[in-house]
Amino acid sequence: MMQFYLNHVQPSVPFQDPLLQLMNKLRYDAMTLGNHDLEMPLDKLSWRMRKASFPFLGANIQWKTETLGEFSKSTNSITTPFQNLHPYHVQERNGVRLGILGMTTPGVPIWLDPLQIKDFR
């Protein structure tokens, strides 16, 4: 387990994330969204989630319907920029199935500005 805070690396160069590149190279199993991840603009968070080679976890995060996107008849699912967000992740190691559950701190609604969390609950 590793905890980190890296929200703004180089504000003048958008959508560069050296920590995400490192996490991909280290072959992270999963990452739980935290309050600092939810502070960033949705386009940046969505970009980070698409570029990650591992799932993002947030069992207690619910995106509001308006944020989700459009229904796709071909896949019978909602197309969303947050398709890499899951409540849990299961993987097998040496014949043992492991479940990883990710939950965001319940302090998010208290700590963050309501405008920063308007797209989820």
C-alpha cells in the first residue's frame, strides 16, 4: 500500500502525470480515489483513469447521472469517462483469489468545496 498526494505537477503543461507513468511501470494492482483526486477537474481525472493500466476503486463513490455519459445500444451499457472506476478488483496470485476493496474517505463532503464534488455523491 502506498499513499501519495500529487494533484498538480506542472500546471503549465496540462495532462502530464509522471507519477501515473511510474505507477503503470510498477504494475500497480489498483488505486483508490482519494479526496485530492476528486479535487481535480473531471477532464483531468477522466484522462488519468483512461491512461492507467490498473483499475481505480471507489466502492462508496456514485457519479450523478448527468456526469455519466450516453447509453450505447451496441454494448448495452452507459459510455462514461469513468469506466475504469470499480467498487472492487479481484485477482489471482499463486492460485489464491484476492479481493481488493477500495473506499474513499467519508470526510470528502466535509473537506471539499461543494462545487468540487457536484458531479458525485
